[in-house]
Amino acid sequence: MHKESNGQQGLCLEWKQLNYYVPAQEQSNYSFWQGCRKKRELQILHDVSGHLKTGDLIAILGGSGAGKTTLLAAISQRLRGNLTGDVVLNGVAMERDHMTRISSFLPQFEINVKTFTAHEHLYFMSHFKMHRRTSAAEKRQRVADLLHAVGLRDSAHTRIQQLSGGERKRLSLAEELITDPIFLFCDEPTTGLDSFSAYSVIKTLRHLVTRRRINKHSLTQVYGEDSFTTPSSSSRGSSDSNSIEMEIVDKSHESLLELPALQLVQSSANGRHKKAAICSIHQPTSDIFELFTHIILMDGGRIIYQGRTEQAAKFFTNLGFHLPLNCNPADFYLKTLVDKSTPSSELLRVKYEHDTDGLYSGSWLLERTYGGDYLKHVDNFKKIRWLYQVYLLVLRFMTEDLRNIRDGLIGFGFFMITSVTLSLLYSGVGGLTQRTVQDVGGSIFMLSTEIIFTFSYGVAYVFPAALPIIRREVGEGTYSLSAYYVALMLSFVPVVFFKSFAFLSVIYASIYYTRGFLLFLYMGFLLSLAGIAGVGYGVFLSSLFENDRLASECAAPFDLVFLIFGGSYMNVDSIPLIKYISLFFYSNEALMYKFWIDIDKIDCPTNETHPCFKNGTEVLQQGSYRTADYTYWLDCVSLMAVALAFHFVSFFLLRRYVNRSGYY
């Protein structure tokens, strides 16, 4: 069995012959030929093999387009698509769910809610990433420890949008450490940082992969009580029952290494672990480069060199590429790889493959049973229940709206300006005369269309803007996509009801005030349901495409059809079935029904040259609206049915986008 230098067990993650293909298309300069493109595939990774052991801090270096991020995503199984090859832990094939539980992926660009403070963000994520039985006090303590560990204790109550780039990187790192992962995958963690901040981030990673004591309390926080087996007294010896003596490599970071939140999960009764981290990185400084224990050099999706950092210079020297004095090794290696004037990349690759022939046969791996035993702890993890996920996500959406209250108030102000404008245009038409019948119908139609269009176009941007965070958090198993979708829709409900009643109140006070308060409640409730249906229509448009511009442009034909068959522009009796696909038909019919059904008499002058309506029923019949007693409530139910249909289609379209690509 493979053992670490001190005789204790470790974990090895191996990837064998990874190949990754993406569809490519021949581009045409003319949109007419878009459907006639020749489809082909591009190979991004070419038979990539390697391994990562606990205690390693590996840097993946290469030029732009070398495949660094793709390799990182493939190893961590955050990649979707045509990927072939094997990823195993101590000889045990890794499932995607297992990999996401024992590892964390730190993306190149932070993806989180910018209006949360650092403490709020970590505390919120701790509910999803820690065992469901973990108490609130333990979560708060873990968050406090993590903030201290990454140097954000003084910025704990600062909003994320106000943090510096380096602080955001460290906050993202703290978020990934909530689950106490064994393997850390970091995609260019130093991008956009100054040299000192970049060094601090990599220095933190270096200390995270060093040996620490293992704390029983940390294990139960992550996986629950059932996942921990107390060592026998003989195996413990004289050590404490809750922890094993730790080895501190760097005394200057002793406080960091002693933090309970960063102590590792114990996979055997008396075993010790380190963490392991692998980072894609672009042009590290020499002091950052020296922090890495191993490097991987890539070019064109192939491994050019993989080994210990200090042995890379010898590898290059043996092929005639001598490292100059006082030169940053990383710069030299990258320059040698990308220099197309010499066949350096091919020469290095052939030499590497010759020297490592048979290295990945698996003979060096740890025993299969050890990896399997470790994964049993992962299976004991219990996430919070679906309803609690919905509850927490609703709180997040509502908190985000409250933090952006200024923008919300500006939008609400413009919304109410429209209401005031309509009330001025239609003021005085509430009198029930032959000349005001058309005016009342027009005002009711404008009510429903304004409500539906306002809410549908107001949410058309939601999914294109939120797709990165949805892909990441759903892909990482933080919460289910259905919980996110339901919570998002529920967060719109109080806003829709408030705005609908506020919008109606101005118009009702100017036009319909003589009809009493009960009609106001009926009309307000119906407009709220129309607004909810409008939200469904809007998210349907939002889910059709991955950018909001296309979503808004494709709305035109849908709007045209819905408006024509809404009952005001066309006699819908001539095509009776098509009218039922229109949101506007249900809202117009219900509003018209409630306004006119109780009107028994309308004055009809003898010298009137226009058609004369004697009562409200005739007005409804002329507009091809139903007059049965159940009309209002049937239209209410129909609006909800249409909204559910839109949401059903939208959810599956959204799931398609989320599942189509990776989560990095």
C-alpha cells in the first residue's frame, strides 16, 4: 500500500486517458447560410493522464487555449459533454456526486450575491453545504473560523460588492472550505489580483495542503454523527479522544492551521490526511511559483511535463533548454512552450511520454478498499430538505430586493406614472352612458395589458443574468434546480400583488370609484393573477435564449398573437379555440364581466345613431365574452393554468441549459 512519508495513509486521485470533444461549426459570414454549416468536432484534451496526491499543490501552466481550465473541469467532473477516460480515487471509480462532495471548484470569476455581506454569504451557504443536523451555533462558529482563516474577519460585515478583488477571492475560497473538501480545484485564483494579494491566496492554499490534526467535531459538522467511528483505546494511545496531534510546518500560520473549520475529515480510525489542491494559473511570479510542489505544463490539450517543481529545470536542460540565471522559471517554461519558431513543444512531449511510459498503469495506487471506505463518509451526508431549501432561497431573493430598494423604487415610480397617465386620459368615463361603453372597455383593456407587459418584460432578463450562478450552485449540488425555480417564482408573488393593487388604486379612484370597494377587490385580485401569469410568460421568454436581447426580440410574435386574440381587436367567436391561448382574453373577460354583469340598465336615447346597449349583459355579448355565473372564477383558474404551463415549459428549458455544459 502506498503511504505518505510519515507512514500514514493518503488519498490519490488519478485520471487516465482523458479526451474531450466539443462540437464546432464552419462559420459563415451570412446568416442565410447558418443552417447549412458543416458540423464537426474539435478535440480539446488528448489522452491526458496524471495523478494528484494529498499534500500536493499543483500548478497547471500553459499558453492561452492550452486546455488548462478544461483539464481542471474534467478532473473535477464539473464538465459535461463528450468526455472519455477514467477518474478514480485509490482505484475506485468516482461518480459525479461523490466528486462534488469531496472536492470544491473555485471558479476564475467569483459568482455570488453581491448585496450580501461576507458573513451573510458564508452563513447562508453553510445551511446548504453542512449536515442538516448541524446547529445554528456550530454554523456561526464555522463561519467565524473561516473568515478569520482567510483574513476577512475585519470585513465580515462588508457587502461583497464593496470588497476588493483579493478579498473576494479569499471569500470564494472560504465558501469552498465550508464542506472541508480533500481536493481543491482552483481556476486561475490569482487573476485580477496584485502581486501581494495573489501571493497571499496561493500561500493560503499551500498551508491548506499541509498536515493538521483531525478534529472529531469537524467531521460531525460536515457528515453527521453516524459518519465517525471512535478509534479504539489501543489505537488512540495517549492522544486526545477528539483529535490527533498535528504537525505545523509554518509557525507563522499556526493560528490558521489550528482553526476547527479547516481541520480535515478523518477517513480512518487513526489516519492522517492532508488536503490537495490543483490550480490553473497564468504567468505566476517566481515567489508564487516556488509555493507549488508540482507543475503540469500543457500545450494544445496535451501534457508536456508533469512532475515536481524543482525537477522541471533538469527535464528541460536534458533537452537542451537551459534555464537562464535570475529568470522566473514559469516565464521560461511558458516561453519555451509557445515559441513556434522551434519544435520545442513536440520534443518535450515526446520526451515526457517516453520517460513516463507505464507510469499510469495503476501499480502505485493505494488499496481500493481504502478509497471505498473513505467514500462511505460521503454517503452519510444529508442535505437540508427541499422545503427548507425553498424557504432559504426565498429569503435570499427578498433580501437582495430589499438591498436594491433604490432601483426598485425608481422602477415603481415609473410604473405609477403610467397609472396616473391612464387615470387622466380616462377620467370621467365611469358614467354609464352609450358613449362611455367603449371608453370603459378601452380602460379595462389597458389595465390588463399594462400589468401583463410590465411583469413579463420585467423578468425577461432573469435567467440570462442568473444562469452562471444557477449552473454553479445547482451543479455543485448546493440545492436543487426545482427549489431555486419555485423560490424565485414565490418571491415575485408579493411584489405582483402590491404593484397590481397600487396601480389599480389610482385608476379606480379616478374612473370607477362610484362602483364601490368590492369591485376594487375583485379587479385587484384578477389583475394580480394576470401579473402572475405575466411573470410566467416573461420567464418563458427568458428561458428560450441565454441572453436577454434575444429573449426580448422573440417576444414580438408572441405579443402579437396574444393581443389579437385578447378580445378587443378581433371578434374571437370566429375562431373560438385560439382565444384560449391568450393571456389577455382571460383577464379582459374577467374584468369586463365583473364590471358589467350587475348593470341592469343603460340609458338608450331615441336619437342615438350608434348601436344601443340596454344592459351590461348585452355589452358582454357584443364583445363575445361569457355571461355565466362561473365566468370570473373560471378565468382566474385559467390564468393560473396558463401560468403553470409557461412555468412548466420554462423549467425544462432552463434545465436543458444547466445540464448542457459544465459548472465552472
